[in-house]
Amino acid sequence: MKALKSLLKIKKKTSGRDSSGHISVRHRGGEQKRYLRQIDWLRKKDGITAKVVSIEYDPNRTANIALVVYNDGAKAYILAPSALKVNDEIVTSDTAAIKDGNCLPLKNIPVGVPIHALELIPNMGAKIVKSAGSAAYVQSIDGAKATIKMPSGEIRLFNSNCRATIGQVGNEDHSNQKLTKAGESRLRGRRPAVRGVAQNPRSHAHGGGEGRSSIGMNPKTPWGKPAMGKRTRKLKKASNKLIIKRRK
């Protein structure tokens, strides 16, 4: 089924350039022209039932999306949970049933239920747990606080009024897909990358040396900053107090 025109807009190509026009992300460019599907992250139509019309491919994300039509005639795209089927009915409500595709506050979701499209701040819209096959789990609810286990293994506190959608994100097999030729990467906007040790020392921190050489010292970014293992999270980040257990 073709994507709904009213919910499309052209994706602007940046090709790894920043606002100054300089390359800030290397090995990007040459991707196919794409249209962005405007996903309804807020799910603001409380109490209005919607019917799933189609499950569609979205070239801009790993998960599939579902086109839903509300009883008042409005149409929207949402992430498609793995168990969601065409002709299913979903709803956003504080008292919604625990069913894949329904959206409700964390305080009303039972312990152990898989969730996705989770808000960080109430009424801000879904921000995390949106990639194919991912799911977070409710571990406990204590008044205004909800303890959630993230897909990474991190255990974190959320406001219990934050909304989430029931179910695991669909298209779980995405991580097993393999690109069969170099052209598939080019169509996705990924250009060939040259190894750092094969470059000259002015171009990369791993470059230079007589003959074939190893990286030397410790792995670095092209700009000489430590890479591969060094933690970059700020020590005094405000959200540190919300993390009960760090991911491994």
C-alpha cells in the first residue's frame, strides 16, 4: 500500500554536513530521495478508538509503521507492535485495556508487561524504545515513580504519568538482515570508509609509520580523542539520579 500523501514530507539531505556546510560526519552522502512519514508520537486523541488500516515499510527507520484511522476521521501513523494486525482497534486512554497498540500511563500498566514508545517527560511525546524488536519492561510502580528496565539492561526511574504503548516493536528480524552488495550501502547514504591506519598522520590519529603499522598507544577518533571503551557521559548529568542500575 502506498504511503498517505498528507502525512509525508521530503527528507532533507545533509550528507554529513553541519550548518556551516563542513563535513562533521564522515562517509555520508549519495542516498536515495526519501519521504519522511510523520509519526504521531503524542497520541493525544484520548478515548477515541482507531482502526489499523495497513502495516507499512518506512525507509527512515528500522521498525514498520501502522496507518490508523480514528472514529472521527483523522489519520495517523504509529509504530507497529509485533502483534498488531490489520483491522485491529487501538485506543489512547488512562483506562485502556492491556493490548498491543494501546497507549496509557505507566501507573496503569501491570508489572512485567513489555512497552515501547516511552515518554521521558509527561505529555512530551515518545522519545525512547522505538527501534525494531526493542521493548522495555515495567518492574514496579511506587506512587509518582515507575521503575523501568530498558532494552540495554539499564534500570531507570520515570514519572508514573509518562505514557507508553503496549507491546514489543515489530520487525524483530531486522538485525539479521544482511546487505548483499556495496550499492545497498550507497543507496542508504553510506559511502566507503578508509581505515585510519591506511591514512597519513595529518588525516587520522592512527596514520603514519614505516610500512604496515598497528594503531599504537590506544584507539583514537580522527581528532585524537580516546575511542572504544572510554565513557563519555558527564559525571554530573542531571538524570544520573534517575538511574538505579547502569547498563553493562
